[in-house]
Amino acid sequence: MNWNVAHKVAAMEAVKAHRDLAIDRGGYVDVYSALLRAGLVAMARPIPRLFGMYAAPQDNGPAVLLNASLDIVTQRHTAAHELGHHRAGHGTSVDEELDRPRTWGDGSWRDEEKVAEAFAAWFLMPLPAVQSALAQIGVNRPLVPEHAYRIGRILGTSYAGTVNHLHRLRMLSQVQKTEWLRVKPASIKANLAGSTVPGKAHVYLVDTGAHGTTLRVDTGDLVVLGNTGARFETLPPALQGTEGADGQASLSNAWTSGIAEVTDMFTGSASATVHFPGATELLEFTLERQAPRTGIQSLWPA
């Protein structure tokens, strides 16, 4: 089976899964709720050298084991991949920690793995959700790599995975896809934040399209106001300003710089408001703490 066939099969199955599991195709997909609705027992624990595992019904499943050591985006993708195995009726599968983007075309993928991997993309990035994300950032089509990165932040997907899927949706040409995949996410993040962003932290650009939306963030992520002169009016206390010239972080820096960092003290969800120059009303959005799942799914945050 080639990748084109795998994507055709997976795209149809993803639509059915969205319907059967009552998934809103117009926005961020809660893959963990989908696992529950699908009747899958799920657990996350550190498992070196593995992304995850799917146990088929004949092997005392259906059940999913996720690597708790993965970052949020990779763990979400893995959960969707394992759900793809289940929806496609595959047998038990142990998914090794491969460099997925690098090995997509090298012939090392079994047919079942191709279908599950394609399913993850279509399940997490249905066309209506991508169109909604584009509207939120104020464009009809992705025009620069930054747009793909921002779509990934809205939908909870990786930069490379988003670029590949935008090409699959015929929103990017082959040439654009190739060129954009050469762009390092670190350079995009640095451009958005105005300075180097450490580690795997993400940058969430807030402009007028963010009104009424939810930013799903984790420790170290930066919330950046995208308009000159914009300022935070209210901000959860567990978010702080980035370091100033004296090397000290303070909340006042967030007001003056328009950049706030998520600290480990932030849990649950909270609202924030922003004043944009010339606007008659404050822009309001919600911040919601996301973190890699660990332990038994019944104990995971809703």
C-alpha cells in the first residue's frame, strides 16, 4: 500500500470516527475524550524507545499505552495513531520511536502503520478545523511557514505534521512543502517572540482573531501580543513577564513587553484580557493548562 492509498482509507475512517465519537470537526480535537468514547482503556507511563502501544481485543484489549515522557504534541499524535489502529480493526501494535517525518518515504512503514499514521493527521486536522484556524489567524490560505506553525498551535499538532497535512489538503504545493519543511520551528518561534525561545516551549501569538478562543499551553510556553501597543489588562497570576534587562522576571514586564510566560504554578484554566489600540472592547481569551498525560486515564484532567 502506498501513502496515497493509506491517506484515502484513513481520511474516510477519520470522518466516520468524528461522527461516531461526537467530535466537533470545526476546531481542536480532544483525542483523549475520543479514546474514552471509543471504549479504550488508556494508560500513560514512561516507556523508553516507544511512542505507544495498541492492544487489540483478542489480546485483552482494546487498550492503549502511551509514553508519558513524550511532549504534549507528540503524545496527542500518538494517541490518535493508536486510535487509528483500533478504528481500522488492526491487531496489537507496538509503535517504535522512529523519526516519523524522516522515515515517511523510505519504505520502512508497514501498511497498518501507514493507515494509523495517516488517520492521526486526518483525525486531528479535519478540513473544517484547518479552515477555522486559518480564519483565526486572518488568512484564507497559509502563505508563510509562520502560518503553519500557528495552525499547529491552535490544533495541537507538530509543525512538520501540519506542513505535510496542508500539502495533503492541497493548500501547499510540493515545492512549498519541501521549502517549509527546511525551516526550523525554533527560528519561527524566535521571530514571533523577538528572541530565542528555550527548549520545546511554544509561542502563542495573540491578535484580534484570538477573541473567544482557548490557548492550550504548558510550562515555559510564551503568550505574545501581536499588535504594537497592545497590553494585557488581566492575566492569571501564575503567568509572569519574561526576563528584563536585570535578569529578573516580573509580572510588570508582561504589561510593558506584551509577552507572558506560563509557569508551573498555572493549572486548570483562566481567562485573560487584552487591550488593542483603537479597539472599543477588550479582547478576551482562555488559557488552559495542558501537560503530557501520565497514569490511568480515569484520573486524567477533563
